[in-house]
Amino acid sequence: MEVFAVPGLPEVRRGDDLAALIEDRMDVRDDDVVVVASTVVSKAEGRAADLSAFPAGDRAEAIAERLASITGEEKDPRFAQAVIEESEALLTEAPFLLAKTRFGHVGVNAGIDRSNVPDADLLLLPEDPDASAERIRANLSADAAVVVTDTSGRPFRHGQRGVAVGYAGMPASRDWRGETDRDGHELEATVESVVDELAAAANLVTGEGDGGKPVAVVRDWEFGDHGGSDELFRDREADLVRQALEAWEYEP
């Protein structure tokens, strides 16, 4: 397969048609996968916000005070309030805010970004990244799949990588269960999250920081003759790590 960063995209503003901006600069083909950073999706959907929109409640004040005592740095309780309001649940409140968003993604600070946000304090994740991906896909002239991504840290490892937060036009995973390995043993547990793998591959060419390009196109990748799954986020009942975090209390 090949992965291309889409060149020359302008600063995205509220109301922009991302599909048109992409196709003005790249010949998108049928069966391509268009991988779009959530930052530009959020900008197009008007998800920039100021801290003044999140007056802090008692819980946010307490969280900010505790984080300040841990880090030795002043924390704005309005930011904690924004995380609370963008979350279904906080899995941890210290030493950092680990949140489950309303659409199922678990990430630090509910994925709220404070960089590359002109004219605003914060950039919130799209409210429904699957719906965002479907809208972009519907506006493309080609029959391409769309993956909306964010960067996320990883338990047990240093560094961040691209992950999918929404997708349309393809399954989330290749389900290998029931197939066999080279020795004829049946695979019983292998479900490959291809949208996450495509997000990570795209992140290699889109980059980070002020030189980053927010959209990539993956070409000549094939899903193959496998079963597909639309499950991307674990249910709480099957997520033993989440259950452990909910019962854990940080002690400095």
C-alpha cells in the first residue's frame, strides 16, 4: 500500500467542507482510505471554545487544586470543568485526568487540545466522530472510506501514536477468529483493529507540531477476505483495565 499526506491544506475554519478541500488537492479514488485528524474535523464543526465557556464547579475546583499540589504548577479549574463536561466518566482525577468520552474513546483530558487553536483557548473532540466521518465520506466524489484520528498515549509504553476515534465506509476490525495459522491451528482471539493501524500509518506521514499535515490518503490497501467487526471501544463489562482504574486511588 501507499500513504500520501495531502499537501497545501489551508487553516480550516468553521463551516469548511473538508471533502472539497481534500479533493481540490488530491485525486481521491474509489477504495482509498482518507484519514483525517480530528483537529481539522473539530475546527470545521465549530468545536473551538474559550475557557470562559466553562465556569468551574466545586468538583473542578477540587481537581485543579489537587493537580496543582501534585505538579507544583497552577492549574485552571475551568479546564478541569471542560474535561468533566466532555466526559461520560473520569477514570482517574490524579495524577492526570483520564476520561471516557461520550462516544466511547478513553484519553487524557477527554482529548481536549490546547495547541494549534487560533482565536480560542481549547479545541474539543468532535461530538460524534463516526457521524463526522460519514459526512466527509458522503461529500467525497469517490467511494472511499474515512477514518477520523487522534493521537493518544499508550499504557506500558513511552510515546504517542495515531488512533481512530471514528470511521465510515469500512469495518473497524478484521476478525481472524475461526481462521487457521500456518500449522492449521484455529485462531480463537485475534481481532485486528485495522482503523487504528491505518491511523498510525497515516500519522507517520502527516507528522506533528507546526509542520503537520492533517489529512492522509491510504491507497492499494485491501481489507481482504475476512469477517469484519464494528466494535472499536470495549464495553465496561469486558474492560478489566477500566474496572481496575475505577477502583484505584492515586497516592503520591
